[in-house]
Amino acid sequence: AVSARPSSRLGGTSPRRPAPPPPTARACTFRTRAMVLKTKLTEALGIKHPIIQGGMHYVGYAEMAAAVSNAGGLGIITAFTVAQPPKGKEALREEIQKCKKLTDKPFGVNLTLLPVGVPPDYDGIIDVCIQEGVKIMETAGRNPENVIKKLKENGIFVIHKCVSVRHAQTAARIGADFISMDGFDCGGHPGEEDIGNWVLLAQAAQELKVPFVASGGSATGHQLAAALAMGAEGL
């Protein structure tokens, strides 16, 4: 039946359209269904969301890495935060084992290659990661050629942080699987050229032949969407 309502003209009546039916169960399900973003990053690492925690000194322990991994991202244990005296690399081994108990999702280990006269025990740290079955490592700092070679020989997926496209091209040439582009917005080691993240991403999208993620300066879903639109595979 069609109901009537007062018309705005001369006090008459005009037909009223029937109220639309309530949304079906299928429509409701569609509206509330969480969006799933599949990128080269999620496919390569087996994670739900294209988000990497990244190595962070002083806080990169198993608890944080597991929390991020359980939430669908990629959690990272920071090797130099953990592998401190007196236990050294054995402390890292214990932290990796703890992370395995806290999550059954993928996680990785960060290794920063420092330009120092007396380097840390890089080989020992890498050996622990290999022995404990770590499948993903994030490297940063100086040229990682020797490190990447050893990691790749042991089937480890390598993400290398770079502050310039020139460095990223070198990392890709020596075997990095993914590049993490660090603009000046990134904390830690933003380089000396003071290039902002969004300018650097545009350049990376034009010149890199390997997939990359945007690192630093992002904290919202809008920025994730923007990074994906600019050619990145995640944050």
C-alpha cells in the first residue's frame, strides 16, 4: 500500500514511497567484513597485514615482536638490544625461543651493521639465528654484502634498510629480497641527505626493480594507503 503525506503545495497530498527493506544478512556481512590487503610483502612473509614493526633499540624484545606478529604484522627482535654481556649471543637465542612460545606467526630479527673499529660478533649472532630457524632478517647500516650472502645460503629472507635509492640498488644487486626505504622522517639512522619519506618513495617507485616498503614517518591507515598508492608494498 502507498501511504500519503501532506503536500507542500496547496495543502494537498502526494504519494510517499514505501520504506526500503532492511539490509539483508549478506549486505551486513559485507559492510562489517574486515578489509584484507594482499601485497607482495604479505604474500612473501605469510602475514595478514602489510606492516613491519622494524628493529628498535631498547624495546625490541620477544614480547613486542610476538604482539605485533599475533596482530597480523611482522614483529622484529632487535639483536643488539638482546645480545648484551654477559650472555651475549646466547641471550638472543633465549629471546628467539621465548618469541616462539609467544607466537606461532612469522617474526624476524634485526641486525644493524655498525661502522666501528671493533665490530660486534656478527657471525655469532647470525649463527644463532640460523640454528634457531629464523626465516626473516632485517639488516641495516653499512654494506651488507657478506652478511646477505651467508643469510641467503641458509634460506633466510632479507629485508635491508636504505636511506637512498642508490644504496637500495646496491642492496638489491647483492641479494636483498626486499628494501625498506628510510626517509628523513624515520628515527634511528635517516642518512645525511635529509630526503623526506614521501619524496624518497616517489623516487624508489621510479627506479627500483625490487619491491620495497616505506619505513618511518607513518602512523595511520591513510598513510598506509598513500604508501601503497605510491608503489610501496607496505609500511
